[in-house]
Amino acid sequence: MMQKYLFFYLSFGILLISPLILHAEPADTKKVQLSLSQAVEQALANNLNLRLKQDDVQLAEGDAQKAQARFDTFLSAEVGAASKEMTPLFQHGATEEDRSKLNGKIQKRFTTGTEIDLGIRNGRFENDAEGILFDPAYNSTLSLSVSQPLLKGWGTDIQMAEIQSAEKQLQASTHLVDSQAADLAASVKRAYWDLVFAWQDIEVQQLSLTLANTLLEETGEKINAGKLAPVEIYQPQSEVARREETLIASERAIGVADDELKLLLNSKDWMATFT
């Protein structure tokens, strides 16, 4: 009879301290508080595939700007001056000669295919020869050219085709990034709330185990008082064991949910635990 009570007290003590052992955490575990908005922002910032898609958007923007550039106004200017000394070939001939120029041009292409080229050229010539009527001498030239394709390249549709293609590619790339970002944000939100539920569930399971241990303790006291038969201890013992098993499963669920969220966030700190 004494051995039977000794076995009972030993089992009862093990059941009381087992939840503390099961729920013990490593000493180096770091808990990090993370809000839902922070989780979504971190996932969007760290996702490598999303970064590559964003690079595609930037490339598409460059292609669109390049296609539009063919209708930009092109303005150019040229300035120059030169001076030289020479041996005169005849009496009173020039020994020094100076030249300078100032040229400008403006070009424009329109969506109809029309191209306009307007240019102006200015020159100045001066030397020290005798008998020259105009010294220095100036010359200016104004030119205007207009071209319009009549067969190949005629019409706005053809001229705008490259721009429209680049803009559609830009829209497609942007939509793909937005869609992937929305899918990633939705996955992060699901994983976040799964982790929140796992933390809440473990609190419920811990309370359930505490109640089962309380019932086991009360049953043991009643058995010691002779109010219950010793065989009545097995039912609360089995209930404690069942709830311990459920608590272990809940702790494992926290680890799984935490790992899934870290994968989505591309987290580098795998030793930390999100709370």
C-alpha cells in the first residue's frame, strides 16, 4: 500500500513540473515585436523577385522615353574662330588672316512624319591686305527644309507605333509588379494572422493544462482523504497527458507559423521569434 502511494506522489510531482519543462525556451531566443504594417513593408522591401520585376519597370520606362525622344526638338549651335599668318605672294598682299563663325540649327519631327530643319550660318573674314573693299567681310545664310514621307512612314499610326508599343510594355510591367506585390502582401497577412492565432492558441492550451493539473491535484487530495478510490486518479492523469500533447502541438504550430512568416519576409535573423 505504501509503494502504491509513493508511486502516486511521484507521478503527481512529475506531472506538475512537466509543463514548465516543455514550455522552456532556449536562453538565446530573442523575441521581436512586429506589427502587420511592418511585416508587409519588410516583405515588399526584401523580396528579390519583386526587385527584379521593378528593374523591368525601369527598363520599360527607359524604352518609352527613348521612343518619345524621336519627336523632341533638337537644337544645336557651333562657334569657331581661327587666325593664321602667311607670307604675301604679291606686293601689299595679306600677311594675317582671321576667320570666325557662328552657326545654329533647330530640327523637329512631328507625329505625321513631317520633319523641319531650320538653320542659320554666320561668318566673318578679315585680313590686312590692301585694296580690299570690305574688310572685315560678313556672310549669313538662312536655310529651311521640310520633308514629308509619302509612302513608307506616312501617317500618325506608323510614327506612333514604337511609342505605343513601349507604353504598353510599361503598363504590362507595372501591372505585373503591382499584382505580385498584392499577392505577396496577402500571403504576409495570412502568415501574420496564423502566427497571432498560434500565440493565442498556446495561451488557451496553457490555461487548459493548468485546469487539468488543478483537477488532478484535487483528485489526489480527495484520494488521500479517503473520499475517492485510488483508481480515480487515472482519468485526470490521462487528461493532463492529453492536454500536454495538445500544448506541444501548439508550440510546434508557433514555430511553423514563425518560419513561414520569416520566409515571406526574407528575414536574416532566424534565431529571433516574432510576437
